[in-house]
Amino acid sequence: MPPAGAFYVFADARRFGSDSRRLAFDLLERTHVAVTPGVDFGAAGEGFLRFSLSAPDAEIEEAMVRLARALPR
């Protein structure tokens, strides 16, 4: 069942670094997947990334594959 609310995920990415802006730009450069740094939503958002789920399912799945390859387990 699709979510009834927003089509965004605000994910905790602190295990990958403490600078969400740096991480977002690094991911864009390495994977060509654009995410929004959590710090753009205020100081409490630092360490988080915001993902939009408004693209077609196939594109979201491809983005997740690219991110999984780029991020350490």
C-alpha cells in the first residue's frame, strides 16, 4: 500500500559521516543520485539525508542499487 502522506524519506546517514552536505554532494558525484542534505532543514537535520520518492519505481530502484554500491556496509 502506498504511503498516505508525504513522498519523502528523511534518513539517518550519520554512520557515513557527520557532514550531510558533503555526503550529498559526494553521492551525487559518485552515483549521479541527488539527495538533499538534512542540514538544509535546520541544524537538527545535520547527519540526515532527504530522499524524494516521486520518481517512477524503476528509477528509485536503480538509485538504490547505485547508492548501495557506493556506501560502505
